[in-house]
Amino acid sequence: MLDILIYMAYIPYMAALLLFHSKISLIHRKTESVAIAELKVWQVTKNSYFPEGIKYSLFLVDRDKNEVLIGFDNHKPKGHHVHFGTQEQAYKFSGVDSLIDEFWFNVEKMGYLLT
């Protein structure tokens, strides 16, 4: 089970409450390459950049190549978007639970498993 950490974090120009942080090693089921998944979700003051009051960064990175395999984030000024390797597209945010589920669905679809 994933542990939920709650503590204050500093993001420039705003107070933020870290609601969730997890960093996990995964292994590819066929190639046995290792990737690191790091998920962070903050509660922030609602504003034009973060209308839901949520800031997030969920990334899976190849450990040896240091390349992004998949990533969901909503940094300003881009807003909600997803990275698939070097490709980037808009993402329809519908809540933190759905976001985390969609991240893990894509990680598994790519062939990565918890070590």
C-alpha cells in the first residue's frame, strides 16, 4: 500500500500543502529495464493557473537513460498536459483519483511492474 505524506512544501509565489508523494522503482516485464515513478500532488490556492486548487507532477523516467517515458503535470503556463516520451498533448483533468489511476494504467500498458 502506498503511504500518503502530508507536510508543507514551498512552491515559489504560493503556499502549498503536499497531499501525496511517492517514489517507486519499477521493472519492465520483457526488457527488465528499470524506471522510477515519482508522483506528487499539492493543494494550492485556487487561481487562474490552478483553478481546481491542485498542482501535480506524475512521471515515469527510465533510470539508465534519464528519459521521460510518461508524465502528467499542470505547471504554468501550460496547464493540464501529458507527456508520452517526447510527445506532449492536452489532458482533461477530472480529479486526483482519476489522474493517479490513469497514470498507473499507462505505466502498466507500457509494460512496467512494481519491483
